[in-house]
Amino acid sequence: MARFLRQISLAREAVTASASRTPFDLPVNPLSVVLMRFRVTNAAPAALGTYSALDALITMITDVTIRHNGENIVQGTLRDLMLMNMAYQRMPPGWTQLQKDSGDLRSFVFPICLGKMAFDPKCCFPATQRGNLQMLFTAGALPAAYTAVAISVETYELIEAEPTEYVKYTSRLSTSVVGQFDVRLPIGNPILGTLLFDTGLHTNLTDVTSWGSVKLLKDNVEQYYANADIRVLAGELNRQIENLATWPGHTHQFNGAAAGLADTDEAELLTARDMRGYAYLDFDPLRDGGYILETAGASDLLIRGIGEEATAVRFLPLELVSLKK
């Protein structure tokens, strides 16, 4: 009978703002899921926008990396990794506390899956030696909503698992232009999907986007996505994973002046912004490998955008790495 082992890899410690955490070891057994738990301490309630429950914390963690022998297996902002795990593995963050008063605590857990789904003994990171698999993260400035942030990390190991594959996803940066531009996808491993981040879609009040419309070209031949509007892809992602604003317990943000708090005692939670600006190119819609994007043997593989502005963009290919000899 299969067994899993849940244990703490990093005991709760304070997050140092504007600094990187020294790498720490992850377990040596086959590894399925890493759970990052953040506990924040509220500052005094203030005007509209001071609290957004989740968004300010996500923004603070500017990089999370899991690496094996110096090679990045997972890497990106906390927001990038959250959206990837929601888009493919269907693993959203969760919370245990959402208190509103000064000095109260809020607690959030972000899963990072190393397989196509949690607890899959055939698709998880393989057993390794102590010190070879490490994790680190970088924090930005402390948000105005918090007086302190702490982190702990737990893991799910699959003791008897003999995986044949695992997933790899790392953030890649580029810049759009007004007109045609190309970004190249990695060649060698099959790709399950690619997460796109669009700065214009995230920040602008206008209908101007960074990716514009996109197409996939393999050896200069259109495949899968011959012409797709980034706005429609973003709307599909909202539908596919259910926008955070539809989660149970959602309430709208409001002006948290003292009178409002005293009179209504409403919660101030606006979650829709957490995923704004993202879209997803899905190459495995049935999650069975039937439509998977094969890259072996290709000489060129790229996403072509028809940009509407020149801004920063990111993309995270979700690669399926084979362990078969």
C-alpha cells in the first residue's frame, strides 16, 4: 500500500524584508508537494487599499526557487507559481485566518506541486541525496498592511513512489513591442502548458495589452493556437480555475474608515486583482497527455505576439521531464 509522509522542512521564522533567505534543504524521498505557509500580523486599519488580504503578501514575495544540483526546477514570483498551480494542478492557495484588527493574524498556504497532480507516485520529483534539493525565496519591502510576516514550509513525500517523470516550470522574461515579437520555448521536453503574464492587461485601465494576440509556431508552422486574443485567453483562465473572487466567503473591499468599521464591521477583501494580467496556453486540456505539445526534434518553437505596447512580459512553460533511461 502506498504511503505519504508529511513533515516540516522549515520551522516558522520571520521573513526579512528586502532580502533573500539562505537556501534550505528539502527532503530526500520522492517529493510531490511543497506547502508555503505565510503568517502576517496586521497593521492598524487605514484607508481604502491598505488591506487586500492576499494581494499585498503575494506582491511581497518576489522570487521562489526550488533547485536540484544548481538547476532550477521551479522558479518565479509567488504570484507566477500560484497561478501555474491553479491553472494546471488545480491547487489554489488557502487560508486559516482573516482577521481585520491591528495586531491580529492572517494565515495563507500556497502549494507548489512537482507533478501533474498531487500524490501521483508516477509523476513527482525523484529521490535524491541530502543537500541536493534546496529551496530559497526573496522578499521585497514589507507592505503597509502588515507589521510582520513569518513563513514555514511543509512537504508531502511519497515514500514508495518510483516516479517516471516530474514537472519543471521556471519564469522567463521578455519585452513586447508594438507589432510582431517572438519568444522561444524550450526544446526537448514535452510542454503541458504555458502561463503568460501581460503587464498591460495587469496595470492599464485602457484596452491596450502587451501580448496583443498570440500564435504558436513549431518549425515555422502554426499549431494549437493559430491566432488567439490575450484578453480571451485571460477570460478563459478565470473561468477555468474560478476567479478568486468567486471563492466562498468573498466580500468586497470598502473604505475602512473608523466609522465604517464601527457601523458595519465588514471585512475588507478584494481578491480579483490577485490573478489580473495572466493567461494560459493549455496543451493538455484533458490532463491525459492526449494533446501534449511534443518538442523533441523541433528546430524552433516560439510564441509570436502582436503587441500593442512595449512593456515587460513573462512566460512560464510547464515542462514534463522524463526519468526513463
